[in-house]
Amino acid sequence: MQTRFFAAGIRWHFPGGSPLGGDYEGTGQVLDWLGRAFRASDGTIRIDVHDVIGNDEHAIWPGRPRGMAGRGVLGEWPVTW
């Protein structure tokens, strides 16, 4: 999965000051973040991709990750990555 879906130099930014918020670089850190998000949401995390825009150097996608935890909404955020 690491090399099939993510470039080695991937940079991932998740907004906010939550434990998941921050900047992540490289496939190891990004996959670790995805695992933590999955666990924090009790397996309910979903990321809806609205579009993908890219060129030879960069790719971004506007999307909306969301998930539940316990009895409440873990979060729903409009973001561009």
C-alpha cells in the first residue's frame, strides 16, 4: 500500500489542535496517522474525496473526513490536502 498509493515524499496536513492535527511527512508517518484516525473513530473514519487536482510536482484534493467515537461525532472537517 505504501508505494502503490503514496509517493515516498508525501506530506500530509491535518488541520486543528487535536491529537490528530499536525503535519506528517513520508509514508510511515502518514500511514501511522491513518491508523490512529481509524482507531480514534472506532473504525468509522471515512474520507470523501470531492476532486483531485495535480501537476508534475503537487497534488491536492478537497475532501471531507468524518468519523464517530463512542456516542458522539469525532469530527467532520472540510479540508484541502
